[in-house]
Amino acid sequence: MGSFEVGQTVVRRDVYQGRAWSEQALRVIADTDAALVTACCPGAEARWPSLYARARNSGEPSARTEAFEAMATGEWELASAVWQETVQMLWKPPAVWFSVNAFYVPDGDGHRLRNWYVNFEHPTRRTAGGFDTFDLAVDLVIDPDLSKLRWKDEDEYAHVRRLGVVSDTEHQAVELARAQVLAMLEDRAGPFADAGQWAAWRWDASWLPPRFPG
């Protein structure tokens, strides 16, 4: 499958047991052998499970738990959503079990880097209109200057492990990926080698928020 063009709209799908768990419209920033880099901005179209959307809107932890239980049973429906508040850039090498995300918030006439966010997830599977992966719940949040980090959603990760959503094989892959990411941070490799360049990146003002095709 060929490379995507800069500025092209693509769709990221999180797929579980052959069904889309979530969908997100993104713009392509770069597509090289090293990584596919995409981004979205407020107003971008998305689709999330209805229970998960409720959890995001209400902040109710119980709704997130219900959403994962619905995933385990295969009983969920997607609801239309709109990306809000932050600009996100996503760096995803083709074969690793994580992506490195940068989140930006408004600052004067532009925006500033709020934090780095490492998503542990399946390796990319390219599609005609984007790529498929699957978010494995646990995350790593890193300060903009890379000075501090904290693990996030370990409780949810333990819960999806108990539910059987994350298998032992996937867990082993996540453990290896954790070590890979910490080594990248230590060595200032990957996107962390160009942290200043990422911090200075700006959304192309000529690009509208990405929408789903059709």
C-alpha cells in the first residue's frame, strides 16, 4: 500500500474482534519508512462508543468501567463525536506497540505543547483510507521538557486484563514496549530527539478540521 500525501485526511480506527471500537479523522503530517505522523485539531470528527463518550463528557469512572465491560462482551454502539480543546500530533512507527502523541493547548495567537502522551497499542495495519490499531488502555504522560513522567490508567489496564480484552501475549508486548519507550526517553531518540522542533510545530492554518470521507 502506498504512502499517504501530506495534508491528506486519513482515519485511525481502534479495532477489537473485527469491529471498530473508535474512529478518528486525522491529517497526514509526514509518511516515511520511520513513522506515520498525523494530527487533528478541535472540530475534527470522531466516533466513540456511546458509553465511552458519556464517560468523557461526565467524568464518571463507572461509565468508563461499563464501556470496557461492553467491549469484552462485544455489545457497543458508536456515537458521533467532535475532538475538542487540544491539537494532537501522533507519531506511529509501523511495527511498534505504542505511539507517541503531543498535545497542544491555546496560547495567545497560537498554541503551546502541554504534554507528551505515549499510547500503548497494537502495531499499525494500513488500510486504503488510513490505519487500524487497538488502544491497550495503559498510557505514559511526560512533561513538555521531558523532565517528569507518570504512568496513567494502570487500574483500567488491570481491569481489561481481568476481562480478557488484553491477552497474556499482548501484555508481554506492552511490557517490552514500556522498556522501549523509557530507553527512547533516556537516549533522547525518536521524536524526543527533536523535542524543540515538536514544541514549535503549528497546525497549518489553511487546513480545515479533518472530517470522515463521504
